[in-house]
Amino acid sequence: MIVSYRLLLLCSLVSTIGLTTILPNASRVNAAVEGCPIPALSRFKRHKVVRGDTLVTIAQRYNLSPETLIGMNPSIHDGSSPAVGSELQIPPYNGVVVEVPQGQTWRQIATRYKVRPDTLFEINGCQANPRIVFVPGVNWSPNGSFTQSPRPSTARASAQLAGYPFSQAVEVGLPYGWQINPNTGEVFFHSGVDLLAALGTPVEAIAPGTVVFAKEQGTYGNLVIINHNGGLQSRYAHLGSINVKVGQKVNQGQLLGTVGTTGQPTAKQPHLHFEVRASSSLGWVAENPKDYLKP
């Protein structure tokens, strides 16, 4: 597939004059939606080249491919060593910067560049209609084409994560994936599943693990996050109360808290917003919870 001229131009602009200059509203880029990562475009660094630096050693230092550095820095498009004293733009991940054609959706952009739409959405701060985005896992090429970087690996233990956050199965209010927000009518990516339950219903750990977060977190409301073996993580949001502390080791079925309406729940009915995420080179990437929920 051929990358448009606009893609290469943007990469040049990023390197030459900086991201805040080419973005129409820098404050929108710097402010991620609550509960989402800081947008990748706000996480670029600058590296001042010193004697002994080469394209390869700089790439290794930041865990990037040389192709990524070349694509972001037009001064080394020929693959030559960067000049001592020059400054290079360093993105947080391998990828490219592209302009979003008017009228395109996240799913269309993701399909074009063969990346997961939810990952693309979160990497860019969960913004609804950004004009310029960072596409992870895509390598720049001097002939105007692009190639895919190796897919983010997720470590998996031999024992798969499996369990359920309630003592019995309940109805799903809103499933995982692209959905229409019932409150606003806007299309958004739902990174978990909403499990309908009465206020005060006990919420249990789906598997053994360690509590790494247990307090209020923006739109999530009262949130508990548990890290499990195999590079997996479960999240329990909108809790009415929290019964665990950070650093505490929990067993499957252990009480974490109760169903509440804290934060900004999507559905009006009381529910538990439940997520499963996998550790990868792009951070904690959302997985489909139905693959792990076993009543």
C-alpha cells in the first residue's frame, strides 16, 4: 500500500517545527480524555546528538526501529548518521504521524494501516475527531510505502485467566467494542463490558493477583485494578465502595468492593464496568472480556 504525500510531509513537519506548531489546538492534544493514556503526540521527546551517536545506537536507546527515526527526522532520510549537535524527534513507539482525512472514522483509519482500532483510539487519548494522529506499529520507508512493525507481544502464562466478578451470571448492559453512547448518541469504543447488577452487589476478583490501583479515577469512578500472572490485568469500575488496598494480594472470589454509580457510567442502570487488559509494548491493551469471563 502507498502512503500519501501528506504522510511524509507531516513527518517532516514534526521533525522541523514541532508538533504544537502543526496542530490546530495543542491544548486538545495535551489533554487526554479522563481514564485514557496521554496522547502519543504529547509524548514526543527530543534527543540531542552527541559524538559517537549513530542511528542504530539512538534507536536502541529508545527501543525504536531506525526506520521510525528516519521517518520522523528528514535530516536523516538518506540513512546517514545524524550530525553532532542536531536534535531528533523521538516518538514513544514505532509508528508514523498521519493526517486524518475529513469524514474518516477510527475504524477506517485502523483498517487502512492494519492496526487495532481500540489501540489507535487509546494511543491518541480517546479523542473523538483528531486531525492528526500517531499510528503505532507502522514503519516509514524511503520509497513511499510502509511496512508493519512486529505486532505488540503480550506475555501469556500457561494458565489462562478465567473467572467472574459476581457470585452468579448477570445480564450484559453494554458489550465490548464500538458502541453508540445511549446518553449522547456518539459512537465510541467501549473498552470493557457493563455487567448489570443492583447497587451494593458484592464485586469479586476473577482470579488471584495483586492490587495495583484502588481509588477514584476520573470517569471510571472508584476503580480497582488487579495484575495477574501472564501479563494480564482486570479492572473493576464505578464501584460504590472499595474493600482492598494497593499491594494487597487477593484470591479468586475475594471481595473487592460493591456495585455503585461513581464516575461517569455510560448506562443509567447500576452496573460494574469490567475490563481485561494485556501488557504489550504499547502499554495495557484492552482485550475482549468475554474470552475471560467464566461464571
